[in-house]
Amino acid sequence: MFLAVLLAVAASVYGAAHQASADTVAETSASQIVADMGAGWNLGNQLEATTNGYPSETAWGQPTVTQALIDKVRAAGFKTIRIPVSYLGHIGPGPNYTINASWLNRIQEVVNYAYNRGLHVLINMHGDGYKTVNGSWLICDSPSQATIKAKYEKVWQQIANRFKNYDQRLILESMNEEFDGQYGRPTQPCYSNINSYNQIFVDTVRKTGGNNSSRWLLVPGWNTNIDYTAGNYGFALPSDQYRSPSIPAHERRIMISVHHYSPWDFAGEESGTITQWGRAATNPSRTSTWGQEDYLDAQLKKMRDVFVAKGYPVVVGEYGAIDKSSFDSSNNRYRADFARAVAATAKKYGAAAVYWDNGATDRYGFGLFNRHSLTVTQQGIINAIMTGVSGSVAGSGLPSGR
């Protein structure tokens, strides 16, 4: 406990020491924050991992997160780390809904591994809205909306207060893949409740003051789906009435979160059938009939037209494709092509992209690093991401990630 207190004090002092830089960065344009974020990487299956309704970073087979891991990711060229976080059973009873101090201290400690190295850091509320997760409660089609919203406000108030002295490299994200669990068109009143959660999030964070009054805040639409966020399906941008008056009227401080795993039969379906993607694919029977480069371009152009053009940056908070190289020895080359294309197309349309790494480096894994041995396992995919962020959309000649 004494160590936890020291960590909290040190983080507070560090954040206060960077107040001046935050005030400077607060005037950064939407395009500049995206450029500063560069290539992004997810610390997946760690602080959102759970067992019996309680988050535990080693619950899904990964080792404890260390500074050495974050340093390895930074050395590979990543400038942003997204840290998915679940709270679940670590939230106490109402009306205060107090987050377990040890858990919040550990979240802050992991955030500091990246933040203190100069990286941008995104943290969210990840698994609390999944019906498939034991103990989930942020359920948009539950009849208990008054209780849910009160709990949501109290939890974000605590998180925001913990991080309010951090500068603008710390970005808070309201939730993750929130929907009713049924794939397909959004339904009401679920979408209205998701909009309400986003509004509560923005208002609650802003009211805590400090650097939170001008911090970039990241909000998703229905299931972080591009079509259901940019299209006419019910997404409502939250208002930002409590933001700092020092922010120019024409500037925004709200970002839009989407994910991209299309085509799913290539990117996520656990079979050995569809293993190739893109213009360099050589086997039509192993290539999806949809979701190729033209589709990717149209999707991110849509986000540019609807949000980026109006000053709201877009973050592709997750993308990637699972390892099917045991079925097709050329698969990692196409995974790299896919990663490069997403990174490059995001850059083209003014968005930042954050690769989904779940720590798994065997069949069906997304992992770029072995977190046990602290080694790079997919240098080809990392190279492709860095090439994409630099603006290249070349689709051939990539070194294998194997």
C-alpha cells in the first residue's frame, strides 16, 4: 500500500510538472494531434482480462506488464499505446461506486510506463459493456438505465480525477464496442442510451477540471462500426459545454472511435480458408470477395467527410488480422499488406490507427511481440505499419513477418 501511495504521489507531481506543456498542447489542432499520435499499438488482453467477474492482467495467460515491454514497443517505432481497461467487480456498491484503490493504482502504474516515456496513451472502459463478460453492467438494453448511468458517472469521475494533471498525451475513451450484442442494424432505445453514456462521459470528465477541461476525449458510436457511426443510424455527437474557455470556438476536443476488421473472414474468422488480402493476392479461393482496398478507402473517406472535415479527429482504435500462416505460408505477407493499408489509408484521411495486439503469437493470434520473452515476433507487420504511417500504400515486396 505504501508503494501504491508513493506511485500516486509521484504521478501527481509528474503531471503537475507538465501543466505548462499541457497548456501549450491544448491549442494543438485536430490534424496535429493525429500526426503526433503516429503509429499506435494496443496492450490487449491485459488490464481488460477477467476471471469470475474481476479484472486481472494475467487472467488470460499474459505475464504482468512491465516497463521493459513498453520500452520494446516504443523502440519498435510506436508512438501511441492504447490500454484497454475493465473495472467490473473492482467497482464497489452504490451510491459511491468506489473503484478498488489497488486496481486504480495499477492502472495508473501501467499508464505511467508509457506516459513517462513520452508516448500518447489511450485508456478506456473496455469489458464492462460486454454481455458475454461475467459481471458486465454497462448494458444499453437493460431496463436499469438510471442505475447504470449513475454508476457510469461515478466511475468516470474517479478515473478522471486520478489523471486530471496529465498533459494532452493522455486521451480518455468512454467505452468499447458498446451495442446490444446483436450484429446488424442499430436498435432504439439502445443507441440513445449509448449517446447518453458518451454525453455523461464528456460532462463528467470536463467537470473534474485541471487538464481534463481541455483534454482530447474519444467516443464511439454503435459497436465502433464505421457505417453505423457515420451513417444515419442514430449516432449523436456529444456537446462539450464544460470545456475550457481557452479553447478557440472553432476547435474541437472530441475524437471519434471506430474499429476496422473487414473483411472478417480474412481478419478474424478462425479458419484456414481466407488467408490472403489485397491487390497482391495470388489465390482467388483464399481471398475474400469483399473488403479489399477500395472498400477500406471508402470507409475511411466516409469518416473523413462526416467527422474529420468538421474538426473531429478519427481514431481507428483497433485493426489487424489473425495469424493463419499454419494454413498458408504466405499469410503473414498479406497480414502485413492489410496493416500497411489501414495505417496508410487512415493517414490519408486524417485519422490515427492503433493495431490490435492480444499478446498471442501462435495460430489465430494478433501478437507482434512475445510478452514473455520480450521479443519481436512479426517484424514484417511492424515494418508495414511504419511504412503506412509514413504515407506509403505500396502493396507488394514486403518482407515476411515470420
